[in-house]
Amino acid sequence: MKKMLCPQCKIAAMYVKNEKGERLLVYVTDEGEVVVKNPEHSLDGYDTSEVFCLGCSWHGSPKRLVKY
């Protein structure tokens, strides 16, 4: 599994939010799939249509990330 990178700062660490604004650390695979960093957590209740970069202010669709 290759991890996609932020188009702005080129790091792989992302997060998603739920309705309460809680964050969950994720990566996006080269196939565009959002996967949790810690396998003990679940994506249930989190919006995976928008990801946020941990390193900068970028956010958007997982499909807009770049391959490395």
C-alpha cells in the first residue's frame, strides 16, 4: 500500500472529522481509500469525503492527493 501525499506540503498524515468535530488520524492509499492509522479505531461516523492535512492548512477530496 502506497500512501498519498498532501499536494501542498507533501506529507502523508491526514485526518477526518465527525459531526462533533472530533479528529481521527488516517492515510489515503494510492487507490483513493481512506484507512485509519490505528487499526483499533473505526471510520464509523466520520466523513471520508474530505480529508485534512496534519502538516498544513490543506483540505479537500482524497482524490486530489498526489502520488509519490
